[in-house]
Amino acid sequence: MSEVVRVGVLTVSDSVARGTRVDSGGPAVEAALSQDDYTITCRGVVPDDPEEIRATLRAWLPECDVIITTGGTGLSPRDVTPEATLRVVDRVVPGISEVLRAQGLAQTPYSMLSRGVAGMAGSTLIVNLPGNPQAVADAMPTLVAVLPHAVAVAHAAAKH
């Protein structure tokens, strides 16, 4: 790969934002990214608040080729990451979330309860992952395999 992929890692969690729980999803994302091929350009934590999620995603777009969120994808009324993401993206990329859920099913039937989405906001790919660090660890090898190609295609399209 010739270009380093700039990645934002956003943890969405009321309890992590309050400081009553340690973030384990964000570090799991970062641990899966090779230092040679990826650089973390943005990292942060926001509560399960749709406005804060959207504002952070939009603010990070110029700095990131990819933004990976972790948390807020379940069935709780406060789990609003997919809805917030859908308000930011221009086009959905359903294959990513479909494959990640399908892969998760090999580990646990609870994977089907994740509502994470993926989509393009301009030339930035946004992918929602669950907050569970094991679910993140299970998903990241698949993402890492396709991110360089996805970014290259998005950047080539943006130049035209």
C-alpha cells in the first residue's frame, strides 16, 4: 500500500464519557491497525447523544479517510449511533455491516442484534462497530483487509 490511511476512532458510550467505565472498544480498534499502514488522526469519546455523535463525525471528516465508531449499536433506547451516522453519510455501504454481522454470528448469536451501519460521507468511510471489545477484535481483520482498497477507490473518485 502506498498511502497511509488516516483513521478516526470514536467511542460512543454514556458511561465512558462520564468516566464511570474504561473504554475498551476504542483501544481494540487501535490495536488492530498496523502502525505502518494506518495513522490515528482523531480519537475521542462522546455520550450516546445523536447531536454530539453527528457533530464529531462531521468535524472529523476533513482529517480522516475512515472513521470507525464503537458502541451505541444495540437495542437500548440510548443506542443511537446508526441513526446519527445515517444523518451524516451520503451513501450507505451495506455490504460491510452485512459481512461483519454474518462473521459475528460464527462467534455469538447476539451479533444479529447489532444495528451498525457503514457509509460514505464525501470521500470518508464511516463504519459502526459494537462496543464489545471481542466483537471489535472479531470485525477488525475483515475491515483491515478492505480499508486500503476502499480508501483508494474513494480518493480516486474524489479526484474526478
